[in-house]
Amino acid sequence: MLSPETGYRFRNWDESLECRPKHFYRPESEEEILEIIREASDAGETVRTFGAGHSWAPLVVTDDTLINLDRLDRIVSVDAEQQRVTVQAGIRIKELNRILPKHGLAMKNLGSIGEQSIAGAISTATHGTGLKLGALHTQVVGMELLTGSGRRLTMAARVSLGALGVITQVTIQCVSYYNLERIAQPFPFDETLDRIDALVNDNDRVRLYWLPYTDIIQVVTMNSTERSPTPRHRFREWFKDVVVKRELMELLLETGYDLYQLPGLHARIDVVDDINRFMARVGWVREELVAPYNYVLNIPMPPEHQECEYAVPVERAAEALRLTRRIIEENGYHVNFPVEVRFVAADEAMLSPAYGRDACYIGAYTFGEEFARPFFDEFEREMKRIGGRPHWGKHFTLSSEEARELYPMYHHFNEIRQELDPKGTLANEVIQEVFG
């Protein structure tokens, strides 16, 4: 039996969550994980797992047993003819995207961050963008799962929140390697929303960015192309992505946030709003680029911030962004981070926010604590009112009653959960609140 580490403190990527589990393990095999699950089950305790910890949701928090999957990070097999790759659950997406091109392969869709483990990304419905494309979990065609009852199953438990079992291995349906043409250009707020339907239907992928207290949306379209990649200048890319987009942005955010806390200052000038307008003028410019898919879809790691994101029916996309603007401006929330809008095709995963319908994901993001909680609370209320479902990896509040209303397959999923984990070994406080 693998010996546990004691005194371990888990903290997620932005240090907004932490726990001190009684037992902490870094297993290297399925057999070790099965032993850990069985021991916890016999003791009437809970088990949760994590990879990169790149989430704001307390899905991994536990006082009992916590498992890290970083040592299960190998490529198991590559079938170039079938365009399938089997990997262990702890592999980082950025590592997968480094290896796939060597076999002429690529992921069909990606989220914005490559730091996540593959198991964590698919378990929380990490999505990317593209109304003709599904989220990451739709690329999964097979999976090895160790259940709460101590069984090993081969199945596709997509978007399971870790509530059905510990994922140890995933088989992904890939596509042929491809380049993307990325065009970014600012347009007026209302003009952009009035042509959302055309944007998302005429392009493979679309992202929208809006900085609060500005009247401009940066429209980013990304389409597959046979064109050769734009010549790359590594130092210039590093300077733009790390120094300008990350370090300068973080400096401006911290400066504006710190100034706003000074007594009386915010009564005279809206520092954060002025910084937003400056950042929009400087950053929202026309840019064109042809590059490998992962370079275009994975953006540089942003400064530490907080996120709450909802998937609303795609036909309510413009309404959702206008509601978000109203929430911010009417309440005087000096939100200092771009609101991001993305689009995803409908799928059949029972707990997917895009289950049964094409979805528009709208992200309410903020730096610092000043307005985060009241902003997120009102944002959630309005998004739920128009049929929105929360992103499982971001800040969210969801009762079991709300979950039953929002997810048509809630009861079926819960029946499977109770069959695979009858003692609730894999259920921490959040899982118990949502599923009982």
C-alpha cells in the first residue's frame, strides 16, 4: 500500500481555495488508486482528485483523502491511422499539444489554457469556442474509470465532476494537424451584438472580448487555412505575450485596484474605468496571424483573477452580454477584466452546460475581491433566469433543485452515480449539495 504524505496543503492556481487533507497521495498506478479508494471507503471517508488545480470551483476540496494524478502523465498509445491517442489522466494539455503534431495530429478544439490536466478539463466541461465544434469532452471516445465501489470500468464518463470515479486513462479522437488564421478587430458594442448570428455561423471559431465601461468589442475570428504560418519572432512573441499582455496588464490591474482602495479616491475619479478605456485603446487593434492551432487557441496565462461563467442558449447571446453590461454599470461595479464570450455546439453529455442545445458561454471575470461576490451573485441570478448553466470549473452556486431544473438528465446521472459510488466515497460537500 502506498504511504500517504501528511501535512500537505492544497491550493488552487490563484490561491482562492485551499484544504489540508488528512491523507495525500501521488499514485503511479491504477492498483495504487484502487487501494486508496477501498481504504477510504472502508473508513467511511471521502476521496477527491486533482491535476493542475486550475479551477475556481471547490470540487477537489476535502478534509479526508486527496489524490494528485501528476505521476500518471504518459502517452499510452498513438493510432495515426484512426487518429486516436490514448493518454494517462494527469497529462497536461500543453504536453499533449507538443506531442500530437509529431504524428500529424491535433485536438479538434481547445480551451484557452494549456496548463490543465486532460482529466480535469473533460470532467468540468472545458469548452473552447466554435459553434460547429463541441467542447473537449466530445472528443473522448474511451476512458478507464476506477469507481467509488472499487471497480475498474471502461466507459466514457464525460463531465462527471469526479463523482463517478477516478479517471486514469483517456482515449481522444483527434483530427489532422491544422493551422488557423486569426483575425482580431475592434467593432462598436451594439454593431457586434446585432451581427452575432452571422459571426458565429460564417466562421469556424469566434471569441468576443469586452472591457467594461467601454463601447468597443474586440472580435476574434479563427478559421482553418491552408496558408503557411506567419513568420514567427520568438523574442517579439515573448515580449508581447508575457511582458505586455501579462506583466503590464497585471501591473495596471494592481495599480488601479490599489488606488481604488485609497479612502475617498474613488469618489473623485473612476481609476479602474479609466484604465479599462486605456487598455481598450491600446490593446483592441486589428491583428492578423496564421499559426498552428494550439498557438492560436491557447492564450498566454493571464494574471491571477476570478471567473464565473455561464452557458446560455445561443439565441440569447446578445441579451446575456447586454444583461452583464447592465449589471456592471447600474451597480457601479468597477470590473477591471474583460468579459469573454465564446460559442460551443450542442452535445449529449448529461452534465454538459451545452447538453441538448448550442450554447454561448459568457464569462464574468474580475481582478481582486472588491466587487467579485456581489457581481457574481447578480450575474448568476440573471444568467439562470434566461436558462444559463454554470461552468463547473468556475465560481458557481447551484442547489440540487436548480440542477434538476437546468439539467434534463440530472436524475439519470444521479442514478448512475449512486450505482458506481453507493457509499458516497467520491462525494465532497459540493457534490453532496448538488446531487444529494
